[in-house]
Amino acid sequence: MAEDWSAVAEAINARANELALKQKEIAERSGVSHAIVREIQQGRIKRRRSPRTLEALSIALDWHPEHLSAVLQGKRPPEVTPSAESFDPLVPLLQTVIRELRGLRAQVGTLTSRLDDRSSQKD
């Protein structure tokens, strides 16, 4: 089955509107670069992405980690079971920590790029 990137874009855009999130916030929450979030949301560039990218975006949008991968394949996304979280109060906390770490990783990547650009300009 062909990959449906326009369905992924629609799903992300609908969820972002529902959660009142902007592209920058999705990028920070997921650790995915703002440019990639924009490309996926606009559905302009339909190239293969790492499954981890879709997983990070799914988690950032408070979905099951495999939600966007299922949408991409035209399958029904798995449901997040709230009962699992009710048994272990650490799960939502750990998910928040993971999102924050991904956001920090993205920021470090941006800073590294800027430093690399400055060093290459001086040479």
C-alpha cells in the first residue's frame, strides 16, 4: 500500500488545532526540527521519514506512539489506553520527561548548526 503523507498532514493539523499547538511547539515537544514539522504539516515533501520521527510527533500530540505510522499506511491508529496510565502514575511523567529531552536535543542540534556555520564563515 502506498504511503499517504497528505493523511499524515491532515491528522497532525487537526490535532494541532485541537490542542492549540503551533509548529514551533510541536517541534519543541517532539524534538523534531521545525523545518521537518513544517514540511510534514504542509504535505509538500513526501519523502521517507524515520519511524522515530513519526513516533516522536505522535507522542508530542498525545497519541499512541504508532498513531502516525498507522495513518501513513492507511490503517486504523491504535488507541491510547487510559487504564494503563491509571495503574502507573509514572507513565505520564516519563512521557513528559521524554518530550522535554527531545526538545532539548533539538535545541542543542540547532545551536551546534549555528556554531558550525559561524566556524565555516571564519575560515
